[in-house]
Amino acid sequence: MTSLIFIIGGLGHFGQHQMMLDRMKDSPWADTVNIIGDPSVLLWLSGVAFVVAGTTLALGWMTRASALILFVTLVPVTVTTHLVPDPSHVGPLFKNIAILGALLLIWARGPGAFALDRKIDR
């Protein structure tokens, strides 16, 4: 279930690309994002990471690697879009913090009983 937010959200990086770029531009972290790289390219890359790793997480294939990729991708997204001096972002900020906790748990525990990782190991 955790993977669904990444698959749907990652698709949003493509379908709502300009809206997300505008939100990044308004962020107090915009200068930092620009130092790291082109915001549009970073948005495309994070969208790909979310969709691909979200799908592999849903399948339970490469479970730990998928959770780690999603965690590492979600941290900068959270910082640049939700860590702003705006009280309306408190809900989305803590939603992402909860998701980061779930990803850490998945990474630590590994694949579940019905995961492809378990089927392949047998």
C-alpha cells in the first residue's frame, strides 16, 4: 500500500510538471535546488524513481533496494516542497515523515511473505 503514493505521485511529476516546478520556484529552497541541478530534470528523475521503485516495491521485487531508493528520493522532495514557513504544509510534511518511517521499516524488515523476493529465493 505504501507504494501506491509513489506510483501515483510519480506520475504527477509528469502530468503536473509545470505546477510542481512553480511550487519549487516559490520554495525558500529554490536556490539550493538550482545549485543541485536543473529543477525540471530533477523533477523528471524523481518521477521516474518514484514510479519504477514504487512499482518494484508493490511487487515485492528488490524490496530493500526499492525502499532505500524511495527514501533517498523522498527526503530532498520533502525538504524542498514541504519544509517551508507555511502552516498549510504541516500536514503534507508529517505525511511524508510517516511515509519515510514506513520505508525505513520496509528496508529493515525486508520483503513480506508474498513478495517476489521470497518466491525467487525458494
